[in-house]
Amino acid sequence: MTKTFDVVVIGAGPGGYIAAIRAAQLGLNTACIDEQSNDKGAPAPGGTCTNVGCIPSKALLQSSENYDHAAHHFAEHGITLDHLAIDVKKMLARKDNVVKQNNDGILFLFKKNKVTFFHGRGSFARAVEGGYEIAVKGAVDETIQARHVIVATGSSARALPGVPFDEQRVLSNDGALRIPDVPKRLGVVGSGVIGLEMGSVWRRLGAEVTVLEALPAFMTAVDESVAKEALKVFTKQGLKIEFGVNISAVKSGEEGVVVTYTDAKGAEQTLAVDKLIVSIGRSPHTAGLNAEAVGLQIDQRGAVVVDAECKTSLPNVWAVGDVVRGPMLAHKAEEEGVAVAERIAGQHGHVNFNTIPWVIYTSPEIAWVGQTEQQIKAEGRAYKAGQFPFMANGRARALGNTTGFVKFLADAKTDEILGVHIIGPMASELISEAVVAMEFRASAEDIARICHAHPSLSEATKEAALAVDKRTLNF
Ligand code: FAD
Ligand code: NAI
């Protein structure tokens, strides 16, 4: 007999697995289908984020930062090392173990919440009375029936035209996380989030890293003052970034990879590297979904078309995460997953797109929420800005990490916080206070009046809020 579910989720990345758990919590009979396997053929739920994205990249960023500290900063603390070495094989094995713990954690959560998991590819078979038939192709082939379907099939790396990823020399995020030895020369195409994070990992371990960026400027989506500071710091760290490049050819062979491009002045240049990471953005992933069978609308970018509530063109078919419009972030996917599950259960799920934080896990970290100064200026809105440097923060000095600042932008009249931008130590953690404040539509003065523990990096947040009113206490 056909198994029938209230909700079938296709994809177990952060959008899908969280949607499935929330739906099950709300009493809906839920299944989740995911096709990812690990190198032993076992299920590897968690999607891009867990397997080849957020989690493994942060594991390698941590390992390489530890190495960098040992090489360059331990001596300041009076710690000397006779022989410092990096065992890349062990570093990669640790990363794989971190990934596996997350895969297993999700399988455990499915069991705990009574979500039925199918390991295989899910695709639309046909619409039927009261729902849809979904074909599962995996270890066992079967067809299941769903009253509601949530598409959470994620995204995949974009390749340069005519230059497919071989994951040996021309690498996507997948290959970039599995380089077996520190390359002498590493090329990176694209100075976006992946380029900066993965470029940082291999630079810290000793690679000579050159980043080729098509745009004439650095990090155009980031607040200009943060982007300016970041470029200064990354260049000092040894990342070579060239702007305004136009790549005309990429040749890969035994000797490595040769990239031919014109530089910002229009002169032809070549870059010879051992490995080339191509990180020029990601495309929504709908291949294999058989969307045509049911007439699910897909746009020109390959994204599933949804409205503000993640409803697709078909009744009771929803889509969340990287496969739809909006930022490609794990926490955005999760929020949409929860909201959709709640809407299916008759509740009023909500996602506030204005308070989704961004974090880039370089060193120093970069994090922000809300509008940038250039966006506020473009709107013509009157605003006040306040900034506080980590150089003047006692905890940052004790940590030995005083690069960067916290910057507040607030409405000139009401003092409502419009945006907070941080470049500095633990920016990923510090940004949460700003997210909470903006969610409650707080003013800069609200933050300035709150008691912050001393000595802590969060005091820089309070001081930046005080700076909006030109009354910092420690600077
Ligand atoms: P995905 O995580 O892509 O999951 C989709 C899942 O669906 C996959 O397991 C896929 O195999 C499966 N699937 C697809 N089609 C089918 C089908 N037909 N049947 C069955 N299964 C199917 N975001 C952050 O917020 N913070 C970070 O630090 C961060 N770091 C990143 C680092 C890297 C290197 C990369 C590449 C991305 C990073 N991201 C980060 C982005 C984040 O990974 C994505 O935004 C997030 O994974 C999107 O979640 P999702 O559930 O929409 O899709
Ligand atoms: P990205 O969109 O962040 O950056 C791509 C960069 O490549 C841009 O600067 C773009 O101008 C440049 N580019 C595009 N085509 C080019 C070409 N032909 N030649 C040279 N440069 C070119 O994309 P990226 O880094 O691939 O990451 C994809 C997404 O994954 C991110 O947008 C983000 O949503 C997510 N991600 C999030 C992370 C985080 O939250 N910390 C970490 C890593 C990825």
C-alpha cells in the first residue's frame, strides 16, 4: 500500500530537515527525502551546509587559525615552539569527523521527532486527488503520497563557462575542502564569501593565494567602511586580490592551471597556479525534481518561483532555502522551513528579511545586520553613525586581537537602529545583540543604556551605540 504523509520534504539541508522536524513537532505525519551519501554510501543528511559548506569550512578555518596563531602569535604570550608543522591529512580527517557528527545528529533528530527518512532522490511523479505522488529512487525504489510537499533542494556551485569542475585542479567548494596538501600557488576566482573564507584557510597554511575578481570594487554588498578595512587587513595578511578582471581562458594540465585574463587596465595577463578554486556564486538546484510532471514554475535562474510565504505556483507545494529567492544562507533556509511548517499546520509562520544577519568567517570576522551606510544614503534618509574601535576595548587587547570596529547606523530623528556592522574578533557572536535589538525595533540609546559585562568584546557594541550620540566613554 502507498505510504501517505501529511508533509513530504525533498532535501535534508538546513531548510528541509528543520522544516521536517518542525512539521513533526506540530503533529503532522512527515517524511524527508535526501540523496546525499558519505564516502561509505551511508546517508549524509544536512545538505550543502553540513557536508560541503558551513560546517566543514568552519572546521578548516578553526584548524588553520590555530596554526596561524601558533606560527605568529604564541611568541607574544611567551610560548615558543621548536618545530611547527601541519598534518593536512589529520586536519581533513578531523573536519570529516565534525561533518559525520552533524550527519548522525540529524538522523537522531529525525528518529526523536518521528520523521520518516528516505535515502534517495525524490521527484514529482504526478498530482493526485488531495496531493502529489513522489517517487523515491535509492536503495529501495518506492512511490509515496503527500498532502503537502516542501521543496528544499538547495543550490550547487556555478562553474565558469566551458570550465567544468574536475575537483582535482579546478575546484568547487567541494574540492576546496579536500585539497590533500597545501598548494604552493592557489588561484581563487571571485572575492565573495567562499573565496575569502577558503582563500584564508590555505593562505594561513602557507599557500600563495591570488584572488581574481570581476568587479572593480571589493565586497560591494558590505558597508563601505567595513569593506575598506577588510581589504587593508586581508592584503596585509598576504591575500593578493586583483579587481576588474575578465577571464578569457582556463587551461588545466599536469603542471597545474593557467588562467588568462585581462586586468582592469585592459592588459592581457596570465596566472599559473597549482589549484584553482572557482567561487563565483551558486545556482538553485532543481535538476532531478521532475518539476515538469506537475507544472511547478521555475524561473530563468532555475529557482522555484515562490511568493512572500514560500508558496509555489502549485497548491500545497512550498519551497524554501537556496532553491528560492533571497540570500543563500543556512539560517535563512531554516527560518523559512519553520515558517512553512507552521503555515501548513494553520499557524502564522513569519520570516523577517530585514533582520537576517550575515557573517564572513575570516579573521577578523565580518558581520552585519540591516542597512549599509550607502543604502541609507541612497534612500535619502537622515541618519546618525557611531563607531568604536576594538583597539580601545580592554578584552580585545587582552585577546591580542584589536583589529576592526563596531559601527551603528540609526535614524536621525527616532534613533531607531537601521544597521549594525562589525569587523573584528567574534563578530559572528556579537552581531546577535544587534539582531535582537533590531527585531524589537530598539533605538541606539536602548543599547547604550544596557549594562554589558566587563571586560567583554560586547562593550564595544555598547560604546558604538554611545558613539551615535557622540558620548563614548573609552575613546
Ligand atoms: P542545501 O543545504 O543545499 O540542501 C539541499 C539538500 O537537498 C542536499 O542534501 C541535496 O543533496 C538534496 N537534494 C537535492 N535535490 C534532491 C532530490 N531531488 N531528492 C533528494 N534530495 C535532493 N551559510 C551560512 O549561513 N553560514 C555559513 O557559514 C555558510 N558557509 C558556507 C560555506 C560554503 C563553502 C558553502 C558552499 C555554503 C555556505 N553557506 C553558509 C550557505 C549554506 O550552505 C546554504 O545557504 C544552505 O545549505 C542552504 O540550505 P538548503 O536547505 O536550502 O539547501
Ligand atoms: P558570492 O556571490 O559571495 O561571490 C561571488 C564573487 O565572484 C562576486 O564577488 C562576483 O563579483 C565574483 N564573480 C562572478 N563571476 C566572476 C567571474 N567570471 N570572474 C571573476 N569574478 C567573478 O559567491 P560565493 O563566494 O561563490 O558563495 C556563494 C554563496 O554561498 C554566498 O553568496 C553565500 O550566500 C553562501 N556562503 C555563505 C557563507 C557565510 O555565510 N559565511 C560562506 C560561504 C558561502
